[in-house]
Amino acid sequence: MASQFYGGIKFPYGKFMAASIAGYFIKLWTYSVIGGNIAQPFTWHFMAPVIILLIVSGVAVLITNIALEKRKGENKNGTTECIEE
């Protein structure tokens, strides 16, 4: 689903793959640390990866929103193809 979305907005494939691998690595690391410390949920070793995961997810949503707003602005000026909503 995500690849169809990014393909639909003409996102460069190289950037898509780099972002996907970076995002997957961060998830893999944080989930591994969370799983290793699940027996102690109120320790810093458990909470730090959860906080990192939330921050990274929030930043990713903000970046996507900014990119889409920028793309919308370009469409209003007539410089790129129209994206139907």
C-alpha cells in the first residue's frame, strides 16, 4: 500500500528505498530492545526505545505531510501533474 502511495505521488525510487531501509532498521532495533526488556516495563532500558519509536514515527508523519503540502502547492501553480484527492 505504501509503495502504491509513493509511486502515485512520483516519489523517487532511490529515496523511497533508503527511507524504507532506515525506517525498518530503527523499528527492528527498538522492537528488539523493547522485547529484551519487557519484564521490566518501567525502566529506562524499556522506555527509551518506546520514546525513540514515537519520535521517529511523528517526524515521519510530519515530513510526509510537508512533502504532500509542497506537492499540492506545485500543482496549484501548474508545474506538475494534478493529484486527485
